[in-house]
Amino acid sequence: MLRGLRSPLWPLLLLLLLLLLLPPPGTWGHGGRARAREGAEEAGSAGSWPAFQGLRERLRAAGALCRRYWALFRCRVWPDGCRQVEEAPARPLGLEADLRVRLHGQHLARELVLTAARGYLELPWPDKALALSFHGWSGTGKNFVARMLAENLYRDGLRSDCVKVFIATLHFPHHKYVDLYQEQLASQIRKTQEHCHQTLFILDEAEKLHPGLLEALRPHLERQAPENPRAKSPRTIFLFLSNLGGNIINEVVLNLLKAGWSREEIGMEHLEPQLQAEIAESTDSGFGHSCLVKENLIDFFIPFLPLEYRHVRLCARDAFLSQELLYTEEALDEIAKMMVYVPKEEQLFSSQGCKSISQRINYFLP
């Protein structure tokens, strides 16, 4: 065992210590100037964002290195536990902070995702996979939240072997091959669960999935009886991302705002009945008519609200800060004004949400 301690890992651990002592990346050559003027509105929601982001990213990188080197060290000294160490996912300690600081204009999604994820992960032995269905217009944050969840559950985020992303039009483009797709999807889920104690499956463009593929997911989403050996299957989360229901969400929000409600006063009681009715009655998609919806295998239908001008500004600010670039309030306004706002009369909601914001900041680089 003493021989196992004499390994080339010690120089690497010393390098890790030096990394922790270095100043945050955001301060190299800038003196922290990336925290340039934030308006009163932004200060209320994320006044210390640059410092928080720099520290969080540095600690995340250091923590990932530490876990990897500890795993290697353990494998040399106690080789019997190697497989379990490599598969162990990170705990979602930062999810609440990420949702609060990085997700803008989505108070309902923030509360529901956090509550659902926490409740499921705290169950000692869940008898059913957690299934969340995200609905709303493009650019409102559905993929962003899915990525955030992956980053907080696994040290490698979406690159983790325990996370699988399926895009309907990319991975299952031809209906004539649906039988083959069913086998491939079931096999991928089974193999991932065999490899990982905790798995995350993200199905984007869910409204475009063939009904046969949705049916193939039924065994993985059904509640398992205690006496069933499959009750000991790994902990699994399914995320369905869809534009379906986006129009009715926007309509309800617009009517409530015009009636004098504030955005933060809008609750699930205002949206859930109309959203579920829209999903069930849709003739353009088989999702609402699938067994997943009809048999209540989806645990939560989560609405993503349309984003307003102020939220687009926050997205623009985050895009600058993520690249450690200076910005001005005028630049944020210019980027926000580039977006198209609807309806034609009120012009309240960005038709693309925050999509393409990161590309638009290129117009303001020196």
C-alpha cells in the first residue's frame, strides 16, 4: 500500500493547489472591469454575477480535477472500487443558484424544476423515473435549463456518458425506420442505465417524435411494483423539450399582463389547464395523444413564459460576461432592440426569446 502512495499524482495535486491560489480568470488583465455598470434592474437579480461566476467556474474546475485525481489514486490503492468511483455523479448543490442567477424571466420553471429534481433525488428508492416536459417558444430557456441540470448532476455535464440527448429530426428523421429507431432507443437507454447509477435522457423536439417511439418509452416511465426486479433499476430523469403549447402560454400571459397582473404573480393555476388542453387537443403532433400523456406518465408539464425586453438585456449582459468582455448599457439596449417583438400592437415579447444573442454581441466588439 505504501508503494501505491508513491505515484506521479503528487505533482498533479500540487498543480491543483496552485490553480486554487490563482486569481479568477475574469480578473486577468482586466482588474475586474468586466463588472462594468449594471442597471438597477440587473443589480437586483444578479448584482454580484461576475465575481460569483468566476469563483463558481474556478471551483467547479478545481473540484472536477480533484475528483478525477482522487479516483485515480483510489484505483491504485484500492482497485476493487474503481468502477463505482468513475460512475458516481456530482450532487446538484449549485442548481438553485444557477436557476436563480442565470435563468431570466422564468419564475415558474425555476420553482418547478428545482422542486421536482430535489424531491426525486432525495427519495431513498424511487419506484418511477422522473419525467418533466418543458413547453414554450424557442429561445425561452428550455435547452438552457436542460444543460444546467446536466451540469449540476454530472461533473462532465452534457458530455457525461450518463447523459444522452436525442433530437427528433436528427436522430429519428424517417418514419419508415421507426422499428429500427425503437430498438436503438431502447438499447441506448438500457446500456446507459447498466453503466450509470443515475441517468439523464433529453428528448428535444418532442412534439415531432413518432408515436411508436413514445410508446417505446412507456416501460421506462411506468411505476414499478416493489416485487418487480426492475424496481432496482438506476435512478432516471427524462426531459421532453417542445414548442408545443407555446402559443397558448403566450396568450394567457399577454391577457394577464393587459389585465394588470405582474409577471411574477402568474401561477400554474393560470396556465396548467390551458396548456394541458392545448397539448391533448393538438392535431399537429402525436405527443398529446401518446400513452405518456394519456396515462399520466409525465410528472410535470412546465411552461416557459415569453421573454420581454428586460430579459433580453439580461441575456445580452450574460453573453458579454461569459466571454469576459466589457459592455455598456447602450450596447445592451442596442442588442435588445435588434430582436423582433410581438404581438404587432403591444410588442411585448421577443419572438426568438434570447436565441442568437451570443452571436449578436460580435457587432459590438472592437
